[in-house]
Amino acid sequence: MGSFSIWHWLIVLLIVVMVFGTKKLKNIGSDLGGAVKGFKDGMKDGSTAAADDKSAAPVQQVANAAEKTTIDVETKQKS
């Protein structure tokens, strides 16, 4: 009684198709696929940007060391 058979799932699928229609389900599927693709591209861009930032940091440190300048930064707390 707790588990559903294949016939239960087929009936649920038939009702969903009847309610939404095949065109609407196709649009939902393509929108979902585009969102997943965009998320993956964003994650890929984020990881390459982080790698670029890490590789750029030593170059900046070398440039600052060559100029022998020091920048002091104070943080201010909001009251």
C-alpha cells in the first residue's frame, strides 16, 4: 500500500499531460534545461575567474615589491 506500481505512475503521467498539454510540458522542459546549462556555464566561469585571480595575485605582489611601496588600509566599523 505504501509503494506505487508502474500503473499508478502511468496514470499520474497521463493526468499531467492532459492538464498541461504536451506543448506546455515541452516548454517547461526546455526552460529547465536552459537554466541548468546556464548554471553550469556560470560555475565554469566562476572557477576560471577564481583561477585567474589567483594567478594574477603573485604578479601584483612582485610589481609592488619592485616599487617598494606599502599601502596601509584601515577598516572602519559601523556604529
